[in-house]
Amino acid sequence: MPYNITPAVVAPGAVLPQSLSTSFAMTAVYPLLGVFYNDGSYERSLIRDGTNPPRAVHTWALAKRLTTAQLTALANFWTAQHGGLNPFYFYDPFNVLPGQQIGSNFDPTGDDTQGRMICFFRGDWGQRTDLGRHMGPNLTLVEAW
């Protein structure tokens, strides 16, 4: 049928290397709707996606200085993902089952679902070097849901 466009489905095809996953610190935000009324009162409620309890929006920011090898690995991975255009799998090293070691959930194939998140890069690439360690780019990983 003419002019019938189907949306592109892009499945993650890469996994962020395990050596980089501990360089990111997670934040969780619960999105709110808020309304101010004329009497000065404020009403707010969580935006729900059908889950109970409501789901948080997870982001991970680069939180530590990188070695040259780590910076090169991150640059190569960022380039392979075309910046923030392609999704990829990120294994949160702290999202493990009780009794397991931190980081034991990593799967380089992307098949294991424990701790796996589908993410995109957000932010610009810019770096600075201080005394042998690199201040990484202003990159954030944003969970796609």
C-alpha cells in the first residue's frame, strides 16, 4: 500500500564491555506529573506504565577516571554504536541475584537477562587528561523502555 510506513525495529546487537560497566554510576528517577491549582496547592502523581510498583527510569553516568585502554575501548564502542543512534545491552554489575558476586551476571553474547538493560548513549564526546588518567566524555547511558 503506498505511503504505508512501518517503524524501524532496531534490536541491540552489541554488549558494553565488562571492563567499562563498573565505570558508570546509576541513578533512578520516578517520573512525576504535577499540577498547580489556583489556591496554591500542588498535586502530583507517578507516571505509571502498568507495573506495580511503578518503574523507575534508570540512567548511568560516567563516574570515574579511565585509563588509556578503557578510554580507547569506550571510544571504539561509542563509534560502533554511531554515538547515541544504536541501542546496546548494558549489564548492571550490581543487579545480581542474592548470594552472587558483583559483576557475575555479565554475558558477552547478550543472551542472559539477569541485570541486562537496553540502553542508548546520551551526551557529547569530550575528554580531558589529568596525570595519566582521562576524564571521560560527558556520556550518560539511558535505559530504553
